[in-house]
Amino acid sequence: MSIWWSLQLRREAASVPLARRLLLGTMETAGVDPDICYDLSVALSEACANAVEHGGDAATGDYRVTAFIDGDTCRIEVTDSGPGFRRSPLPAPPHTPADGTPEPAVPAPAQAPADAEDGRGLFLIEALTDHVRYRNRTGRRGAVVSFDKILKWREGAALPMAS
């Protein structure tokens, strides 16, 4: 069995806890482990807060949240109508010493700098979930943040037994 739902929400701060409560209620009813529920609810809150803050101008007053629970995976997508993600320049190719073996690339930082004004929410989403994808909408203005997490179930959980 699988579960999915989709919400179209106004870009208002009050929409964030509404989306979080719906996700928590769905996962708790299905029997998802409370720690996993918490991680996903925080990640969803951060994604929704970003959509509310950065997801458009006065003319674009809404955003969409879609959640899928299928088997042992939950995928959540938050789509807005804002300017989208800025394209980052391509990284410089790694330096190759005279012996021909390339030097390893420097890994990205694990967290946003403490003095950063923006970006901590995206790092938090990455820390709490198993896979994150950021992209711009195809052919339209807006950004899509999607993330997956492998689910753990409480003993006697309803959803795994219904399969």
C-alpha cells in the first residue's frame, strides 16, 4: 500500500505548521517510527519556510507540498513560483600533478557558516534526510526541493502489514 497527498498552500507563515501537522498525522497513523517522523517534519518545515520566504512575489501567493509514502520510502516535494535557484558556476577541474594522478576534490562543507544569513535550512534538510534534490521548474518560474528518507516502522505498524 502507498499513501500520497498534495496541498496547495498560501505563502504565509501559518501554512508551515499546517503542512507539518498533516505529515506527522499521516506518518503516525501509518506507524512510522517517531524519530523518523520528527526528522521529516523538521525537514518539511524548513522547505516550507523557504518557499514562504523566497518562493515568489506578491503576485505568486501559493506553493505546493506533495508527500508520497511508498513501501519503505517517504518522498516530499515542495514547489514554489519564485525566481528559482541561482545557477552556480561550474567547479574548477581538479589540479593534476606532473605524474598524472588527479588530486582529490575538496568536499563541500557539512554545515552552513555560523554567520550565514541564509542557507542553514537547506543544510538541515540534507542532514535529516537520505537524499535531497534542488532544481528549477522546467519551463516555468519556481524551485522544487525534494527529499527522501528510508522509513522505519513501529512494531505492529498498519502500513507495512497492508502490503
